[in-house]
Amino acid sequence: MKLMTSLNSWTLFAKGGHGFGMKKTTDRVAAWPQLCAEWLGELGLVNE
């Protein structure tokens, strides 16, 4: 029997909204696009 695994990540930000992380800001949510790219790279879905 083949073992199925799931790779996931959870990041919670106190502030944000529609399109958050896409505009230059000093809010912590500005890190979201980079965190997403790193996660997708770990899954082998994109080249970092």
C-alpha cells in the first residue's frame, strides 16, 4: 500500500484583506507573496 502524504503550510496574519500582500507596505502581511513562492518551491511546483 502506498502512503499518501500532504504538504501544507499555515500562516495567519492579524491584518489583511482582498489583495493583501500585493501592495508595498510595512505590514507583516507584505511577506505573504515570498512565503507562498517558497512553499510552492518546496512542493516542486515553481522554481524559486
